[in-house]
Amino acid sequence: MADGARPPADSCVKALRAFVENGKALLDLAEKESREGSLREFIRQKIRIEQKQSLLGLIEAGAALYKSCASLRDAVRDFEQLEVQWDAFLQRLDDELQLSAKTLDGDHQSKRVSPDTTLINARTGETVTFEKYLGKGKKILLVLIRQFSCLLCRLHLKDLEKEQSSLDAHSIEVVVVSFGCQEGASHWLQDTDCQYDMLLDPDRKMYAAFGLGASLKKVLNFRNMLLYAEYVANNMEFPRGLPSIQDDMFQLGGDFVLDEHGRVLFSHCCQSPIDRPSVEDILSAQ
């Protein structure tokens, strides 16, 4: 085959069929295992990046598909059917576990973060109140992250760091919020070299106040899995969490700009891990 030429059509079809078969096998196994005991135990033990036969195995299968065939001319029926079955399964889990991913209502200007809200300084372990960040003549951009190993959260914060001069020009101070433990936060700070202040909200008071729920479907839906696979195919690695801590990959995040009194000026409740506002969107709302 000449350099730059596309793979033959039959090669693309073969790669796609292998992907669908792999996906069906993963889904069949997940269906079986999810009915053998507690759903919460199934989610905790069986949906893990280290387990090739978990639902997350679709990322590696998708990466192989992308590498085998860079462009697919037409979606085939089996591929489309797998997407329907995959998302329906995740929706069933959301429904049975009564998970929800609400959004902050449109009247977000009436929302206010209380200065008495207690949080933990991720670097020192000191308990602080949110009052520390108010009354300084600055706006606060709260970035509520998902699990510590969320790649998209890290990329979003890198984008903010690149635009720090623009944020400074608008008097916006970035504060990262996590629901995780201090051990996980210390590892995350070392791993990311993030210089922003980081607060821990172990009771998820802020997450609840902003209406940020959890959802298997919004995190692991079929289209998202293919996007994750594209990252892998482009040689991007998903961070690994510490095995000694319990994390929650299904918690959703969000970005919220507050004025110096704690009033919400801008809100973005993420509808998936990929759904983060651009710096331009954040600044244009000020």
C-alpha cells in the first residue's frame, strides 16, 4: 500500500466487526455480573481501568479500531445497535440506583455560597470557611472536579493555567474543589503540579448545592467511550488513582464564578466528563 493511502474497505469492516463483537462481549459480561449481587459492589469491583473485561475495556477496543481504520465511511447496523444497547444498560443502572445529574436552575443569580461553608485546605489539612475567599474585590472561579484520575478535569485546569493572564485581567481567582480525601489530593497536587488553591468537600455540600449529581450513563455512554478511545489512540494516557483510596468516577463536576459576596454569576454544570466551559465562555459571561 502506498504511503498515505487508506486501508482497504474490507479492512475497515473487519476492524469494526471486531470492535462490535468485543463490545457485545463486554456488555454481556457486565449484564451477567450486575445481576449476581449488589449493584454497588458490581460498580466498585467490576468497573475498573485495570480490568480489561470491564466496561472500560471498550476504550482499548475503540483505540484498536481507530488505529486499524482512521476513517469509517458509513456506520453499520450492528455498530448502531450496540450503541443503543450500551446506553440502555447504563440508563437501567442509573434508574435502579436512583442516580441523578441535576442542573442549577436558570435563576442562578439568586444562588449564593454561604461564607460559613466549611471546607478543608488540601495542602495543610486545616479546616477553613469559605469566608476566606470573599470580600477581597475578586471573583472566584470554583472548579469542582470529578475523581482525582479524571483526565478531562486535568486538561481543563491546564487550559485555565494557559489563560491565567486573561483571568487576572478580569480579577478572577481559581479555586479547585474535590470531594476526595487528603491523601488523594496530595497525590493529585504532586502529579499535576497545580498551583491553584485546592479545597476538599468530603460531604459534597458544594456539589449538592450546585445540583451536581452522579451518573453512569453520562460518564460511560457509548459516544463518550469512543472519544476516550480517541485520546488513547492519540497516545494520551488516563491517570491512575491511588489503590489505597476509594474514589467515585461517576460524580459529575462543574464551573461556577462567584462575586466577592459569594453570589453566583456564571454556572456550568457538566453533563459529561468532556463537557467543560472554555475560558472564552467563562470570561464572556462576566
